[in-house]
Amino acid sequence: MIELLYLAASSFLLICVALFIALVFNGIERKLIARMQARIGPPIIQPFIDIKKLFMKENIVPDSAIPWLFNSMPAVALASSLIVLLYIPFAGMPALLQNYGDLILVLYVLLLPSLALAIGAFASGSSFAGIGAQREVVLMMSYEFVLSVVAISLAWLFSLCCPQANAFAFSTITSKPAWLLVGGAGFLGLILLFISSLAVMPAKAGKLPADIGEAKTEIAEGVLVEYSGRNLALLYMAQAVRVLAFASLIVALFLPWNLSSLIAIPEQLSMLADFLFFLVKVFMVMFASSIFVSAVTARLKVDQAARFYIIVVFLLSLLGLLLIGIDILM
Amino acid sequence: MKKNRVQIPIGPIHPALKEPIQIEVELKGEHVENVSITLGHVHRGIEWIGLRRNPVQTLALAERVCGICNIVHPLAFCTAIENAANIKVPERAEYLRVIYAELERIHSHLLFLGVAAHELGFDSILHYTWLVREKVLDVIEYLTGNRITKAILMIGGVRRDITEKQMPKVREALEYYEKVYKKLCDVFLDDPTINARTRDIGVLTKKQALQLCAVGPTARASGIKKDIRQDFPYAAYADLDVEAITPDVLLNEIRGDTFDRVVVRVLEIKQSLELIDRCLKEMPDGPILYEPMLQRLLVQLRQVAGEGVALVEAPRGELIHYIRMEKSEAPLAWKIRAPTYANLSSIVPMLEGCELADVPIVVASIDPCIACANRAIIADKNAVLDQEKLHALSVNKTRALLKGGSK
Amino acid sequence: MNAEKFIGNLKKELADLVSDFRVVTTEHGISNRKAYRVWADTSAENFKNVVKKLFKIQPYPHFSVSSGFDAGSTIEILLHFALNYAKPHNLVLFTLRVKLPKENPKMETITDLIPGALIAEKEKREFLGIEIEGLPAGHMFLDESLAGVFPWRRDEKGANKIAKNLHKGEPIEKE
């Protein structure tokens, strides 16, 4: 009982911290993009200001909407993106709920925010939102393949090196960096898998060049068009947390090192150092896959993006799987 | 409406087209099936007002037809009146008119390139092109005293000369744009995402362009060598032998797609730079006004009975003004035909077979200009800048520019 | 073909259809290059034939716009064509005037010959109340609620006052 209470309390704490970090990262991202575009940009705390403002605003539900579905989906989106964080090793510590779920669960729960966004958009009854939702779903179907290939390849690798453990569990995956388990071909394969997971980031995060479901200049923010006030604030936070969650997942899969295991750090500081090091890693992943990319690309069309994910990125990840397979079997 | 069709209204209020026009698109999935256009959301009755004022007052009105093309509208208006009243404009004034018109073309094309990038979601380029556009606006302000509504043209000439002292600043801007031009070429011609979004999208064939009487860069991108500056002598273009630019100059082929329309405009920036350079060198000395005394000019214009028509190449294409004077204070008839008016019907064939995602960039590719006006109130920390303060600030900036300060 | 020769052809071709064929030139620049403007009058019956004739000497004549105004007893429509285009300094700006009776202003559409004339013809219909035969129905510029008001007319059907503050719900006066 006490253990359960402890778990609930620490989960709550983690969620609050993660939400805060996600919004700060969002602010830094906006500032950085602004600087890359020769603008001054908003202050880093702008996301907090925005959310405060949105919570004060009226929450409008269109006449054509299905109110309960329309209103519940933003909460589902935020809740599911936050819950993912409880299953992924976060801030250099093992995942809080690592005994209750594994990589497959995480991939599924990570799908929920996009799905909730699409359902909410369909429920709004607006034709702009409807088109945005269609695009969101098409995009989702095209990049999920890639993630499954990545999951399978890593699980295969770990099932051979730790036959007694659950290969999909994060406790197994983070026990050793995957890079140390493979030879030359496998190393190349891992690089390809890493690149393909990074390539999925813009679509997961709803950033350029794959912010197709929102596409401001085409369908006027698409899936978000009918949302306002509290609902929009929830979706905004969900979006920010989703980016953080996905970046943490990539870090957990491919960059599991802790600072304290690399260099000597006094015992009492090691947790703080690991935490900061984790944030740096997550930010690097976000920068490489989303911030920088969105500053130097135009928006793709949904068929172009789908083709890119199904053909280019999917083949890239398959090649990665093949290389790892060669490495394992030889 | 059939069941699997969706109607999407683009405009009059839409983040893609901040213009008072409504384009109703009928969609099947993502594919455009049908397009219809409605205009007139901000019909301001400018021609109607102009028929109740004297020509010099109307000149100020002509300038306010468009927020971007406010050299070419007065230029066409003046040329039409000069044609009706048989006024010969001094040669120096004709050269000055060309310089102002070409500066405006640079600013307008840079504006377009930014908008095009924005429609594609490529905001970094939007901010870059609009950043470099500031330079030409500064030069325009330096020469005329105003950034946008320049109030520089006059019936029978121009109001202000470009002095020898002002030349270096203009030259410096030309050099700056020579450098920028290379970068713009890089960005727009070689970027893979821009290519993917504009190549073979929104094709207007040469035949369609001819039938629909397309004008300006829209027509030239389809391979018609129509350019009023080349075809029809007005102002100093009679001496300059401008050559109409078609995309095959650079690409060796003409497809008439959105990419071609972007290329034509990028190339025309270069052309404008060369024209300004030539005008600065070859400009003859002499008066800049046919009749400096306003009262005498008005008396003369009151005696005019006749009609005049003027063709001018605006940044967006052929602009035509027709005016009929009947020995009275105000003209009897005034007709303005802005280039977008002629190009709008080309949107329909362009959009055939496009996807919804293409609609904004294709519509933007004719560079539609449905006149707009702005009033800005900027909250500067704690102080709200009202009209007086903004005006004072802009006067200060102009003075600073004239004094030679950088900002 | 240079402009002078083109105007000669134009005059010959249109001889029996138009009256008052005038050539006006203006000179520009140091080189004093001439710009050619040609004016001609025709009747409502003949005007479509004139437009058809233009195709003989200029494939795809460029229709710039049609102007129109209320001249008291008649309504004058002026069709502006840019002919002989895409030839350096030799464009001929041809303006064809059609006078229509005030009581029954009626003319044929030319959109079957020149599809690009659609917007201009709709504008003439909405602003001057000219009946254009063969033009599809539907308003393009003015709101349907303004049907019956033709702003460019100078008679009782015209607009004599500009409506201000429409957003405050002031009624539009039809005069």
C-alpha cells in the first residue's frame, strides 16, 4: 500500500517536472528558430504565458461538434503523452513503471495523442479539421512502420545477448548501450535505425516539414482549427510533452549513457549531473531532428510525406534491420 | 453537393491568402474538383470617388489603389492624363519614373518571394527575403521621403529629383542586391523542398495564357514574351530596350508551372537592378516637371476635352488606366484595370488537378494583389504608440536617413 | 511586323465595320520612340464582327479590359485591346468604342472568342446595368443585395452617396 502511494506520489512529481521541462524546451525551440530566421523571438517563458492566457479564454464548442468527444480528446492527448514518460527511463533514472510495461506499450501509448487529435478534429465537424485529421491519420500510418522495425531490431539484438530477460523491457534495453553489442555491420545498422527514428520526429512532433495536419497556410491549423481556450491549452501542452517523450525514447534506445558512469562525479552530485546530462541529450536529439530541420525546410504535401516515410525511411530502417541480422547471424 | 465532396472556402479570411477574395474549392479527398471565385469584398469605389475630384486630387487616390504598386498606378494615371491633354513629360522625369518604378518592382518581387515561401511553410525564407527587402524600402524612403505611399509622381513629371549627393546610397543598395541576388537564386532554384512543392504544380499552358489574356510574370512564365516595358514605349523604357524574361533563359525549357513563375520573378529582380543602374548613368539633365505651378496646371487640365489611355508594366503585369476629360473639374470617366484582375481567371485552369495543399501556393504564384490598408498600433513595452507617436517616429527615421545615418 | 504596317492592315480589315478610325502617337524618351494608340467607333451590331476580324491579323488578340461610362444619353463601352504584342516597341493599343442606348443597353458576349473577357463583362453588367447576351448569371463584384443599383450610372439608377459605417448596420440607400 505504502509502495503504491510512493509510486503515485513520485509519478505525480515526475509528470509535473516533465511538463515544466517540455514547456521550457518549447520556449527554447521557439527562440532558437526565431534566431535562425533573424527574428528576435518570444521570451523563453512564452509557452507558459500562452497557456495561462488560453486557460483564461472562453472554451468554444462549435454547434456542429459532438461535445463530449470534442472536449475529452485534448485531455486524452495530454494524459497519454504524460503517461508515456512513466514507462520510459527519464532523467537518468530507471522508468518508474518499468515493471508494468515495455517498449511495445510505449509505442502504442505514444500513438494515442495523434489519434486523440484526429478524433477530436473529426468530432468538431469542421471541414478544415476533417481534412487535417485525414492527413494526420495518413501520416501516422506511414511512420509507425518505421518505429516497429526499430523496436523489433533492438529487441532481436537484446534477446540474443540477454536470453533470460524480456527483450522489449527498458530495463534490458538500457542495461547496456546497443552499440557495444554489435560488430561493424551491426554498428552501421544501428546508425541507420538511429537516423530513421530521428526522421520520424518531425511527423511525431507535428513540426515542419511534416506539420501537414495543421498546415497553417493551407487548412488554417487544420486539426486545431476549432479548438480554443482550455482545450487548446491542453493540446498545446500535449504537443510539447509528446516531443519530449519521443526524444526521451530515442535517448533511451540509442543514447543510454549516464554521465556518472562515464566520468568520476561525487556521489551526492551524480543524480543531478545525470539529470542535466539527460536534458542535454534530449535537447540535442530535438535540435537535430526537429528544430534545425523545421527551420530549413518547406512543408511537404501529405502524399510526398507518406511516400518519404513509407519508401525512404522505412527502407532505411529495414536495411538497418538487415545489417543487424547479418551481424547477429555471422 | 455530392456526398464525398467537401467544400472549402479559401478567403476572404484565411491564413494563406490575406486578401479580400474568396476562392471556393470543391474537394474530393485532397483533389480539387471545382473552383469558383468571388470578388468585391472591399470594393472601395475608388473610380467613383475619382469622378468627383480634380485630377491632382485624384492622383493621391490613384496612389492608394494598391499598397504595393503605388508608383505604377499614379504612373499609369499620369500617362493617361498626359495622353489626353497632350503633355510632353521632360526626359529627366521619364528616367526618374523608371528608377522609382524599378525600385518598386524589386520590393514587390521580394515581397512575393517571401509570401511564396510562407505559403510553403518555409518561414525562414520569408523572414530572409523580407529582411533584405528592407534595404530597398530604405532607399525608396531616402529618395522619396516615404516607404510605401511615395507621393512622388505628378502629372507632367515627378516631384523630386535624385541629386548627385544621393547617388552613392542608391549605388550601395544596388551592390547589396547584387550579392543578395546570388543567395536568392541558391535558395529558390536549388532547394529540394521548394522544388518538390512547385515543380509541375499549377501549370498554365501557353494557349490557356493567351486565351485568358494573362499578363506579366504569369504570362511570361508560360512562355509568352509579353512585357509592356518591351512592347509599348512609355517613360524612359522607350530608350532602354527591355527584354521580356521567360524561364527558358535560365532553365532552357518552359513548363508554365509555379516554379517557372517564381523563376521569372527572381530573374526580374536582376533585370530591375540593371535598369536602375543604366538609368542612373544615362539620365539626362533638365527639368523634372512639365508645369511646376500647380494652379496653372489645373487650369490647363480644366480645358482638356479628350481621352487618354495608358499601359504600364506593373510588378504583377500589364496595368491599364483609361481617362476621359470633358472640360470640367473632374474627369467624366476613369477606369483602372490592375493586373490581378486579368490574371484571376488563370487561377481556374491552374488549379485543375491540383491538391488542396497546392491551392495556396498556386494562387499566390500569380502574386494576387487585392488592395489592402493597414493601421498599426504597436505596444512598446509600456507605452502604446498611437498615430501621432508613430508618425513622429517615422518622420524621425526619414530625417535620419536623409542625414546619412544608418538607421 | 512593325506598328505602322500593322495599323495599315488593321484599317484595311476594319474599313466597313468602324468609323472615326484615329491613330494617336506620343513620343517618349531621348530616342523619341513612338507609342501607337488607335481609336475607332463601331455599333452594337458590328462590334462582335470587329472582334472576330481582329483574329485575322493577330492570333489571340490580347483583351486588356473594357471601360464603360454613362455619357448622358448613351452608355459608352470601350474595349481596349493590346495588339501586335511581344514585338519590341511595336505594340498597338487599340480601343474600340461601342455606344449603347440608355433605355436598352445590350451587347453580345465575347467570352466565346476571348475567355479572358469574363470578369470585365461581369463588371459591366453589375456596375452599368448592361445586359450581356450569352454571359452566365451570377454576381462577381457587388453583393446581391445591391441588385438594381448600378454605381457608375449618372441617372436615378446610379449610386449618389457612398455608404459609410456599414458595420454599424446603417441601411444602404438606394437612390
